[in-house]
Amino acid sequence: MNSSINHEGVFEIYKNNILIKTIKNRVTDDYINHMALLLTGETAPNLLIKYLAVGNGTITDSNPVTLANETFRTQYTAAPVAIAVGEVRTEFVILADEAVGEITEIGIFAGDGATIAPNSGILISRIAWNYTKTGSDEHTIIRIDRIRRA
């Protein structure tokens, strides 16, 4: 039997509890390389999803390791949890008074090196999202990772 594996990332973005955008993306090469290390028996890094970051930079790199210009970072409000075979859900909240202004990119950071410090950790995913956030908008962003046979 021949089969391949696909890893799909989906961002569901809610504004004041109303779904306003769903964005699919591909994962970064850095993340794929870390996943491959698991098969070599080498010590692979911890890939626990920890932070969501937003920025206002211009995305030019097709295989980034950081956001172009990270401006805000928040830890998950609901830790990553398996919700089905090969599927993990992580929830983040950006409060009304946080990350006010232009947002052009969103990234998910993982691993032991991921801290509140900008650009720390392993960037597993980055998407473009052109949005101007006001001080009255609270956003819940749900990240769903699906690893399946293609």
C-alpha cells in the first residue's frame, strides 16, 4: 500500500465570538525538519505549541523562521489537545486592549525555546492576514493541526 502524509494547519479567527475568517496554511520547512528528526532516533526538539504572535511586517520569505516584524505575543488560553486521530486544537485570545493596530501576519511558535520574547521558539506556521484591530475587538484564534494520510 502506498500512502503519503499531509499536515494541514487551519486558523479560525473570531471577533467578539463571531467567526470572521478561516485561513489554511502550510507548515514551515523548519518544523518539517524537526518532525523528520523523530524518525532518525536523534533527540528531536519539544514541539509543544506555546505562543501565537502577530506582526505588521511584509511577508517575503517563503520558508520563514520568524515573523517579518513581530509586535505582540500571547500564550495559549486552552493548551493543545488531541480532538481526533491526528488532530490537535489550540486556542489563543487577544484581548481588546492588546495588539491594537495593523496586523499583517500571524505565527505559531513551539518548543522549549518559545518564550514571551519576540521571535523565540520554532515557528511552525505563519499566515498573512490584513486587518486593523481596534481597542474594542477581542479575538479568539483557534489553531487546528491535522496530520492525515493524503
